[in-house]
Amino acid sequence: MKILVVDDSKAMRMIVIRNIRQAGYESCEVKEGNNGVEGLAAVKEWSPDLVLSDWNMPEMNGIQFLQQLRAEGNQVKFGFVTSEGTQDMRQLAASSGASFLIAKPFTVDDFKQHLAQVLG
Amino acid sequence: MSYEEQIEKIVGDVWTSMLGLEIHKVSDEASQTAPDKGGSAFCGCVHITGGWEGVVALYLSDNLASTCTESMFALDPGTASETELRDAVGELTNMVGGNFKSTLDGACSLSIPSVIEGGGFQLSNPGCSTVSRSVFDCQGKTMSVIVQKKG
């Protein structure tokens, strides 16, 4: 099981990874990226099972990252972990191909629920 | 809900869920020596544009910035690097600002956070006026959260 975590904050990447482990995915491999550009490269090179991405990032934001993946025909499972959880953004995320959006602040249970739905 | 009430709820949720730290609002009297009034501090700032335009700024005392950073990075006390401090303050500002933005009417965008550190600085946002100021205490360490609106 391979999960790519993309966020321009190293602190947030650490918290997300901690929550992935606490949600029961202790043995999965995790790689990190700073923004959508790095995320795109990592998806192509590493083929993760799931991408967890922030929305607001420099260089290429999360929604641009997702839209680029889908435009290239890549259907990797994708979820947002973001401080911006308005209804409009959730709808945009879903229509762009995201499986879920976890809003910050979050709990381990949020990760358990959403990761179980896409990873089993 | 007023801006102050929104900020109080958001800060409480963020500090409890993400940091595992208790935080509470302090009285106006106690807030006169808060980090936004001078002294050394870390200040994180995000801009909101669109249907509502303004700024959300967090001023953390140096010792609170350290405590929050140590919690986020799971560090031993006193070991946070400057880079880690800035990252943590930026992310906390992103979360508070982002959640505040979610309470606003109309389509809005949130900037990437900026972080200022040191003493004797003043953050000015031309065209904006303060619509909310709340001061918080976390383990005896203080934080000010200022909301400024354009116009």
C-alpha cells in the first residue's frame, strides 16, 4: 500500500502521516511532496495507491494537481486534506475526481472513515 | 455568530484537535500585554479575497510558538528549529484563516500564509480596519488573533 502526501507544510505532512498510521495503516509506504508539481512527478514515478493533498499550495495548487492528473488519464485515488472545507470546494473536489475532502482540523476517525472507503 | 465567537470556536477546535492543547480566551484586561502589543513574537498572516476581503493574523508569543511547534513535530522541549517554528506558525494560521474563510458568504480565496518573526514590528494592511481582536492563553503563553476587513 503506497500513499503520497502532498502539502507545502512539513508540519502538516507529519501530522497527516501520523494520522495515517494511527488510522491503522502502519505498514503502508508513504512519500511526500511539497506542491502539485512535485506531486505530479511522484505519481508518475511511484504509482501510489492514494494521494492525499492539500488545496492551497505554491507552484501548483491541489485542485490543479488533481485536474492535471485526470487530464492525463491518471485515475489514482485522490483525497484532499485542507483547511478549506466549504460546500463549493467539496463540490469542485468531487467533480474534479476526488474521492473525499478531509477538513482541518481533523481527527484520526476522519482518516479511518475515508481511507477505509477507498483502500479497504 | 460574531467574528470573535467564530474565531474563539475555530482556535479551540484547531488547538484541541491538531495540537492536543487546551486554549482559552482571556479577559480584555489581561489582553493588554498580548503579543500583538509589542515584544518578540511570531506572526502568521493570511489574506482573504473575493466576496469578503481582509486579513487574519495570529501573533504567538515566542514560547507559545515553540510549544505548538513541538506538539506538531513531536519534538522535545526547546529543540524546534527556526524553519520548523515558521512552518508550524504558518500552518496554524492557514487552519484558522481557512476555517474563518469557510464562515464567510460569497466565493473567497485564501492566500498562502506569510510569517514574520522578531520584536517591534507592526503589521499594516492598508485599507483594512480591525473588526475582531481576541487574545488566548495556552499553558500560560499568549496568542492574539486579529481579523481586519477591507473597506
